Amino acid sequence: MEPLLLSRWQFAITTTYHFLFVPITLGLSIFLALLETCYVRTCKPRWKAVSRRLIRFFGTLFLINFAMGVVTGIVQEFHFGMNWSEYSRFMGDIFGAPLAMEALTAFFLESTFLGIWVFGWDRLSEKLHCACIWIVAIGSNLSAFWILVANSFMQHPVGFAVQDGRAVMTDFLALITNHYVVGEYSHTLFSGIATAGFVILAASAWKILHDEASRYAFTQTLKAGALFTMIGLAGVMGSGHLHAQYLAEANPMKLSSMEALWETADPAPFAIVADINEEKSRNDAELAVPGVFSFMLYNKPSGEVKGINQLQQEYQKIYGPGDYRPDVRGLFWSFRIMIAAGALMMLITIAAGALAFLGRPLACPWLLRILPFLLPLPFIANSVGWYIAEAGRQPWIVVGLQRTAEAVSPNLTAGEVWLTMIGFTVLYLVLAAIALYIALRYIRQTTVADEGRNV
């Protein structure tokens, strides 16, 4: 295996690890801010006492996740210098700016006020303490924004010029207003809300079943978690739909590969399943719904969608000989896994939320029992969604400007990458196991009793 392929595997593994924790940070910080706002504004002594304990409960889970996100994220920046030095040389002027802004305006803001929030209980006024967690939520999501500004340039370059063999920034405003950022950031934000909401649902379901003293408190968070998750899922669907329509203009090859649409069609069908033959550039068999793909893109049952084969020919004329098709099979099935996971999350959330709002969370105990086991669903959806975003631009690392094969460090050896890849993978597995153990132990042992009901 060559250093190029190994470096891609290494970056994919470490990024996937990191992205397991990022969505929870984005969504749970917002939930904590909303929960503490309710705590500050309520005039009901019973709910005020319970909500404060709930803030501490979910705040501890947030801190565990935040620590893992920081540890796994630091490694990403070392990759650019060690494995992808040619990319850093070519893109450093542009890529470095949003990363620097992320550190200066987001991470420092987030980490500083998180520390104040953690140690500020009973030292700050309620309103000031609440303001701290809102700043943490803003900082967390601002951090994601700057990272996605950099990533969106790789997907759809804007505001640049190539000088002396390097890409240099010519318009910072164009960089941060890149339309691609809108689609990526909104989709990431809402997926974070949906992920955090599902974590809240799973934890609440377990506590309702196994901790009678905490039943009242976690019935309330079951309601809130269901509503929070539904908002996230609705936002994911809406933002994903709008971003797919934009992809028809910005990256039609990625879009057609997600649907395994080999030949240009008007109207274009939506394939539910397909037997994809990448060697012969066709589907040997497929089950498709006529016109649905065109409807998704144009909001009407007609409209031309360019096929992979036509786009391949066009790209060869523009960029020269080469294979400009991404992993069609991987994109096709990843998209369907993402949809299936989201649909199942929605069904479970509606059912659990209905029981909670009816005041009968124990009416279907089997539903509460399976909820914790379904917790991997949002993480699966997030991982395959990230795969679609990153693998969909291959063979480019910066679309139209630099191919992935041109970006790898020239003197890198396979042995060096093997060593670090195995080391990082093992280390991350150990850290993830420790974090999961601490979180589960905390959930089991912590009681959020409702003293107003004498339980």
C-alpha cells in the first residue's frame, strides 16, 4: 500500500473519530443554554431545583464529550504538515486563515467561558452564569463555522488567485460568504441538534426505567429531547434538500454519483437500490422511482440531470486525461444509509415524545428499553454523511485546483504512515472506551431526585 492511500485512510479514521464528538458538542451546548435559561426564568421552586440538577447532569456529559473532541481534533492539524505538505504549501495562504480565526475567535472563547461556567456556580449571579453557557454555545458553533469555511473552499473554491504555483486569497468576504458554507454549516448544525437530542432521549429513557427517584425529572427531558430532536431532524432534511439543489450547480459529479446516475436523464429517476457496475459505468439492475430525482432538484417532475459518463467526458476536456469519478458505490449506499438512519430516528422520536407528552412514558417500556441501543443511529448518519461530503470531491483535494495524489508529502514512507495510523487508532479506541465508560457510569450512579414529590 502506497503512502497516498495510507495517508487517506489515516486521515479518514482520525477524522471519523473526531466527528463522533463534534455534533454532540454543537447540539448539547445549545440544549444546556436553553435549559439554563428555563432555570433562570422559572418562578416554580420545584422545577427550579430539578432543572438545576439536570443542568449539572447533562453538563457533565457535555464536558466528557468536549474533552474528547479537543483531544481528537488536535491531531487533525498535524496531518496537514506531516502527511499533506504539498497541500499545505499550495493552500496554506487560504486554509490557514479560517483555522487561525477558529482558534482566536471560537476555541478560546468557548474554552474560557466553559471554565467560568463550570467553576462559577454559586459565585456568579444566575443570569451571568446563564450568559456564560450561551457564549460557550456560540463559541462551539462558531468554531464549526470556521472549519467549514475552510472545507467549503476545498469543495467550491472562491475568492482566490493562483500565483507562483500557490493559491492565494484575494477576497476574504467571498471566502466566508461562499454559498457552499451555507449548505454545509446548516446541515452540520441541525445534525448536531438531532444527535444531541437523541443522546438526551436515550439517557432519559434509561433513567426513567431504572431510577424511580429521577423519573419526574427525566420525563421532562424526554419531552424536551423529543422536541429538540425533531427540530434537528426537520432542519437536517430541509438544509440537505436545499444543499442538494445547490450541488447540481456546484458539484454535479458528486450529486449524480450519490444517485448512481450514469446517463443524462430528463426526468431523472431516484434509485432505491441498485447493482452498480463501476467497471462498465452502468447499473446492472436497479429499482427506481421515475422522475423523483428531478423533482428533488427542480421541485417539479421534470428537469435534466447530467449523468456521470457525460460529466466524465466534460471534465476530461477541461482538466485533461484522468478518471474524475468518485467512489460511486460508496456514495450511493452511504446516502441511503443516512436516509434510513434519519427516518428510523424520526419514528422513534415521535413515539417516545408522544408517550412523554401524554404523561405515560412507561406505557411502552419496550420502547424505552431499545432507545439506548439505538443511540448509534445518529453517529452512523453523521459518519456516512461526512463520507459523502469528503469522498464526493475525489479525485480532488481542492476541486479543480489540486488532486489528492498531488497533495501528499513527497518523502513520506508507507512504514511511517502505518506506524502512526496504528498508534492513533489504538489510542483513540482506548480513549473512546474510557470516555464511554465514564459517561455510562455517571448516568447510572447520578440521581436527579424530585424532592417536591418526596421520592
